[in-house]
Amino acid sequence: MTDIVCHSPVDGRAFARRRIASDAGIASAIAAARAAQRDWAAQPLQVRIDAVLRMLDALLAGDAEAVPELAWQMGRPIRYGGEFRGVAERVRHMAGIAHDALAPVVPAERPGFTRYVRRDPLGLVLVIAPWNYPYLTAVNTIAPALIAGNAVLLKHAAQTLLAGERFAAAAAAAGLPDGLFANLVLSHDQTAGILASSSVDHCVFTGSVAGGRAIERAAAGTFTSLGLELGGKDPAYVREDANLDDAVANLVDGACFNSGQSCCGIERIYVHASLYDGFVERAAAAVAAYVLGDPLDPATTLGPMATARGADHVRAQLSAARAAGARGLADPGRFPADTGTGPYLAPQLLVDVDHRMELMTTETFGPVVGVMKVTDDDEAVRLMNDSPYGLSAAIWTRDAGAAERIGRQLETGTVFMNRCDYLDPGLAWTGVKDTGRGASLSAIGYETLTRPKSFHLKLAGT
């Protein structure tokens, strides 16, 4: 047997250690989930909704303990609280729309016939959750999957082992049927084995492009449906009519929050020439104001990255960009916690960048952003689309019509105007190109967790 270990980025110690599940334990969890799901799907929808809302309440009750626990596991400063406010927003929204979203689809009346399409649960859903937003990303599927009548198995990232246990404890406290929800500690090989054996009906994975390809290979030939949210290189465009102060404040936060470890974080910024100098000056000052240090200190505004490996990847991109002519405007001397090694990484704003640099084309996933000058909307659109990824894009302008016109040309799943790095549960969260496939949240999210079943009933004597 092997242990899965969470090494804390705060001080490097083993913060949590768990033994991986045995093959017998995995088989038992799958069998129990299958048995529980049959009865669960037969429950009235409101019963399932109420149970998931109780699960939410139980999860929220642990907020005070979960916040520092999360700082120890992946480094987010405690001053920002946890993720439970966003979790509550998403769960309550999906619960609120469930009756309409899961209602039968009834075509135009035809005399002598009863016709409708039911939305049946898929059965057993496997959620493979990431460490960067361990509650928010997981709940996007867990809550609507349970509400729709599915059973759920959760495999959480090694870096955030304890988040999976909090979900399991909340399910038990809410009185969910035994086996309906299970948190499993799995190796990569065990996860691949579950997919290859057709043991689950649907799998949702959030992680890297390479990880998504591994999931596809494991599930190949099984016809297990997949939802994949993978990498991002999300751009922002500051038009000449933008509110400059608003754009700077939000885009620097969008680039640096969570130490830049967000799939939809801002990783490249294009600024109209007329605003470029003012934007760069203000943004450099905003980046320099961060306090890098111990995430358990309330004064800290930027914690360590989750792993030294991730920080080294960002350092390599920075080094290559500088060698190609880029200039960093943040003085490293202002961030003594960054010693050049380890997970503590200073934020950086780079100018004199272009798309020959990996930093402007490949996912960085750190508190670093490059800024380029553009002359018009057409140049901005061309550069924003020059990416293998397509999660979200942000446009900063006072002209909503222009934002919609530009947005229709962008190859992304979401287009923002005057905001970024946010998931609206009323809208589908999705991506294009190497960012993945499928969708979560909104009524469309329920469609990915159910299957249509058509009823065509001809009445006797007609």
C-alpha cells in the first residue's frame, strides 16, 4: 500500500498523509454507490434538493477551521477567507433552478398521444478535483449531480486531501444515504483503472491539458462521457474608452489572486496605445504593493505557490522571457520571501513582451502577467485568439455593443466585460480548444449530468 502526502507550501512539512484505497475498498465503494443511486433517483426531486442544501449547511459550518487548513495545504492567505461563499452561491443557484432545469421536455400537443422527454440521471459520476480551488471546482459537479439523482465518487488532489474529507463529512451530517457519496484516496493508476473498467458513467476532471489527455486515454473505448476543464491562458483587452483605474485594479487582482493559480486568471493583457503608459505605471505600482509571506499572517496578501515545482515552472518562463528582451517592472528586492527557490514567488509585471515568448502563449499559472500595446480592436482580437486555449476573455470598455461585437469574434467559453476571474452560476462554465469539453453550472450543467429518455405513448383507440 502507498500513502498520498500533502506537503505544505508554508514550511514543507507533511501536513496530511492518507493511505490509498485498496482494490477491495474501491470495488465496495462502487457497488455501494450503485445500490444507493437506484433508491436515490426514485426520491422526489425536492427531497434530493433539501438533502443537498443540508449538506451545504454542514460544509459551511466548518468554515472557521477550513480557512487556515486550506492555507496550510495550498498556500492561500487567510485574509481572503475560504471558498464557501462562492460554494453557497453556486449550490443555492443550482438548487433553485433544478425543478425547471430537470422538468420533462414536452413537444407540441398531438391528439391521441402523450409525448415527453425525461431527464434521467446518468448513474455514477466520478469527480476528479484540483487543488487550486478545491471546494469551488468540486461543488460545480457534486451538488447538481446529486440533485439530478446521481451517486458521486470524489477523488481529490493530493495537495488538498482534507477538502475531500470535508465533503464526505458534510454528506454524512446531512443524512445522505450510505454509499451515495464517497471520498476516495486514489493513485493515478487506480483512477485510470476505474475509468478503463467502465465502472462509472461520467467523469469530470479539472486539471492540466496533459492530465485531460491521460483521462481520455484511460476512458477510451468505454463510452464513458467526460467533462474536461483544462488549461487556460486567459487574455484581457483594455480599450481606449476603458475606465483605467478600474481596469488596473481588477486585472492585477485577476492575475495575482491565489498566486496566479487559477484556470481563468488573467495571464496576458493587451492595452490600447492611448492608455498603455498610464496602465503600465498604475499596474506596476499595484503589483509592488503585494505582501508576499506566510499565508497564516493576516497581513499577507500573496502566499506561496502550492508547490516548488510550480514556482520553478514560472521562474523558467520568466528567465526565458527576459532573455528574449522582456523587462520586469517589479523590484524583486521588495519581496524577500522569494529566495529564488521554493514555492514563495514574487509577483511580476512584464513589458516588451511578444508572442514569440512562451510566457505569452503557454499557461504560466503563477502571479506573473505580460502587457502588450495594441493599436485597435482587430489587433487585440488577433492576439487574444493566438492561443491553444479558450476558457475566458475580459474586455474593458464603456461600450457594451463593442464588447459584444468583439466577444463574438473571440474563441473562448466566456466573455467578460469590465470584470474577470469569476464564475456566474447562472451561466454555463465551458471552454474551447485545448481548454476542454463539456459544461458545468446553469441549466446546461444539468444536461451534462442527465440523459434524455423519450416517451411516445399512443392512447388506446386512436
